[in-house]
Amino acid sequence: MSDVVLRADDLAKTFRLGFLRKRIEAVKQASFEVRRGEIFGYLGPNGSGKTTTLKMLMGLVFPSRGRAEVLGRPVPDRQAKRRLGYLPESPYFYDYLTPEEFLDLVGALFDVKRADRRARADRLIERVGLSSARGRPLRKFSKGMLQRIGIAQALMGEPELVVLDEPMTGLDPIGRKEIRDLMLDLKREGRTVLYSTHILPDVEMTCDRVAMIFAGRIRNVGPLSELLTARLLSTEVCLRPGAAGLPDLPQGARKIESPDGLVIDLPADADVDAFLRAVLAAGARVHSLTPRRESLEDLFVREATSQRQGAT
Amino acid sequence: MRRIQAIAWNTFREAVRNKILYSLLFFAVLIILSALAMGNLTLHEEIRMTRDIGLFGIDAFGVIIAIFVGVNLLYKELDLKTVYTILPKPLHRWEFVLGKWLGMLLTLAVQMGVMGLVLGLTLWWQGAQFDTPMVKAVWLLFVNVMLVTSIAVFFSAFSSPFLSGFFALGCFLVGRSVPDIRALAAKLGPLAKTVLETGCSLMPNMHLFYPSGAIVGAEELSVHRDFVGASYLLTSTAYGMAYSLIVLILAMLIFRKRDFV
């Protein structure tokens, strides 16, 4: 069994819009692999080409260049789709159906027998916490409930690979946590999860590897630990000054007032030991000391900025 | 087969839960029942009036519903983005189009069945029967509606509902007038005649499905007499099905190549 469940190889998509057939390059170059059993994050700002890439992988949009393979077969392939679950961005479902009816329809599309469909639908409705709403038409569902039934329909075919397009968008913190937990559960069950997002804290909590796309071009692919530099960016010291006040701050340090006292942000090259000795000698009380290394947000902003500068 | 059946059943269920269709059905039934009042204005022609107005109601509302629902059939899936959830499932795009079309036909069959039932009850109330000519006439109208649906679905595979409706209605009106256009062509010069004859050959001849009053051979066809024979019924049905199939295959080919942005 191959270790790679999804491969995008130099994918590109150009749309031609309007009467003058204006060229819009939604995706310029997307190459990445998703490995079996991992949670893979596909990150990028709004309009960067995430959804178009996923639509190419799902066979909804035909690539202008490149090729894609899902579960060892070229896209679109019905055999591969049998082992795949997909939740589109801001999903819309047949709102006149109840969750049971909708999941029954999806099950039938996977050629699941009627009795099995019912059992699976019951299990999934329970799993996504919609038992109390099973008889209610989807038009009466909140955004969070729709997202949950969306996840349930993505799991109806018992897929090996689950692809979720912006699953956290529009959810409150509890809803986001539930989706995160569900993705981790799927991973524990041995399934592979690929999801697109621009909500970075969720990525740090869930993803084994990520790909970042900016203006239609993939900039970074790999494990977060490799993408984020280990180098120190700054050291944050929280303290309450003593009666003697503060000693002179090292060059480049910033002083920020906080309810508990002061936050001193020391540059990476500052002598932290010497500074601590000086403030303690001046009678200050040090509450905390935090070395700040590059976060996913820093990397994301750095890449987005360099992409924008490159474009101008 | 299970996948096509699932899409067809869902399309039917959507139509059954759509209040607009009930309104159209209500008006169709109202027109059929209006034949009772209109009949009183005639001299001993009440039953003839009920048959004519009843068939007109089934025909007109069948076509209106076919165009109205047909042009929205695929467009609505794109507009409401439900297609993004359904097409990534293990389903061929042609299966999706075929399922939608079959669901639509089932809806129309039920609607026309209800209209036929109301017409039958009206005739029974007047002491007449919903006899074999009437059954044949309603069957031909159903084949016609199937053809209109296929044409509406074909246009909706690549254009907006407004344009699709406009084109489908145009095809229906021209298709119904094929004998008149041919008669006109016979009186024109060779170039105009060739153009009109070619046009008539390409357009669906929907006059075949509403032949009451037409002269075939030396005899006038009428639902009030023997109407058409089995061979006419068979050839017209085969023509309607073949034309529908060709148009539907074209719709599937267009749908197969579409990007769902």
C-alpha cells in the first residue's frame, strides 16, 4: 500500500471570465503530497487558490496544467471517489431534507445497501451531535449544525481520505474545538485528513505537515517543526519595577506597560542574564521570562509579505 | 442504477416539497373544472368542451411546468452549490444528469396523472368516459412534455434559466408549428424553402403530439372520434424518445466538460 494518498503535481488553473475572456490565474503552481495517516493543513490567505486546488483534486474543476492523483488513481476517478470524503467550503445541502434523508441519499451514491445506510446514518448523526435534530429539515439548521452534517456526509462512505475545505469557518470556539477533536479522532482511526484553512492556531494544534499557498503558488511544504526556524526572535520579560526604577534598557529593547507592571521585549542579541541581574539589583520583581521563537503566524506573515513585495 | 435512482428520487422529492408546483397544479385543475362552466354556454356540446379544454389544460400546464422546472434543474444545483457536495461522490456526471431528468419525468408523470384524473372525474360527472382516444391523447402529451424537458435541460447545461426558458419555449412554439412552417415554405422561393425545410427537419416536430384537428390522408384526426391508431402512437413515441435521448446526450456531454467554480 502506497504511503502517498494524494499527489498534486504542478497543478495550475486559469479561468477566462467575461465577454473579453479576461485571464484569471487562480492557481499558478501547486505541487505537494499527502501521506497516509497524517493530518495535512493547506494554508493560505483568502483568495490564494486553496479552494480551486481542492476543487481540482475533487474533479470539480479541470486543471489547465499538471496532474493530480488521489488514492493512486488519476483525478477524477470513481474508484478513488469511493474511498474519499469531501466537505466543500461553506457547504449548501438540499435544505428540504432531514439529516437522515440527506445521509441516506449520500449513502445511496456510495452504493451502500439500505439497511447499512440507516445504521451508518444513525451512527454519524450521533457522532456529530445532531441526535436531537434528526427529524428537522436542514433549512432550520444553524451554520455550526450544517458544518456538522457536512462532516457526517463526508464520512458516510467510510473514507480513507477526508478532504475538508475551510471546516472551521464561521464556527464559534466550541464548534472549532469539536471539529479539531473530530479530525484527531479520524487520524487515530487511521484515516488521512487534508484540510484547508487560514486559522493558524488550529493548524498548530492538529497538523503533522502543511503546505502554504500565496497568490496561487505553493511556497512551503513540510512538517511545522522544519518550516518554523528554531532561532530566537526576542525575549519577553514581565516585571514590576522596584523603588529604584529600571536600569538602562539594552539597545533595541521595547517597553510596554501592562496591568501587572511592565513587559520588556529584548532583542534576540541582547544579554538577557546581564539585564536580569540589573533589574533584580534595582529591586524589581520578575514575573516571567519567555523566549519568543518563530510561530506559524510569523512564518505566514513573512511569506505573505515577501510574496506581496515580489509582486510589486 | 442505485445512484441514478437516488438522484431521481431526490429530484422528485424536491418537486413534491416545492409549493410553486402545487400552485401551477391548482391552476391547471381550475382550468379543467372551468370546462363545466364553459360547457353550459354551448348547445349540447358540454362533453366536447370538457375534453378540449381539459386536454388544453394538461398540455399547457405540462409544458409550462416542464420548462419552469427543466431550466432550473441543473442551474439550481450550481446556484445553490449543492453540486459541490454531490459530484465528488462516486458518481459519473452523466448519471447525475440522467437522474435529474428521470426525477423530473416522474414529477411530470404524477402531475399529468393528477390532471388526467381530475379530467376523468369531470367527464364522469357529466356522464361521459375517459375513453381510449383520451388516454392516447394524454400519453402523446406526456411524450411531448418529456421532449420539452430534455430540451430545457439541454439549454440549462450551459446557459442561465432565463435564456434556457426562452430557447426552450421558442423550440416548443416552432416545433408545434412545423406543418404551418412547411406549408409556408412550399409557397416561397427555392432558397427560403430549403432554409425553412432544413430548419423544420432539425427542430423537434411537436405537432406530432397534438394531432387532434389535423388532417392525415383525407381524414381529420379528432379525440372526439377514433383519434390515432397504434402505429401512429408507436412511431410518435419512438420519435419523441429518440429526439429526447439525443438532446439529453448532448446535455451530458456539455455537463461533463464543465468547471464548477
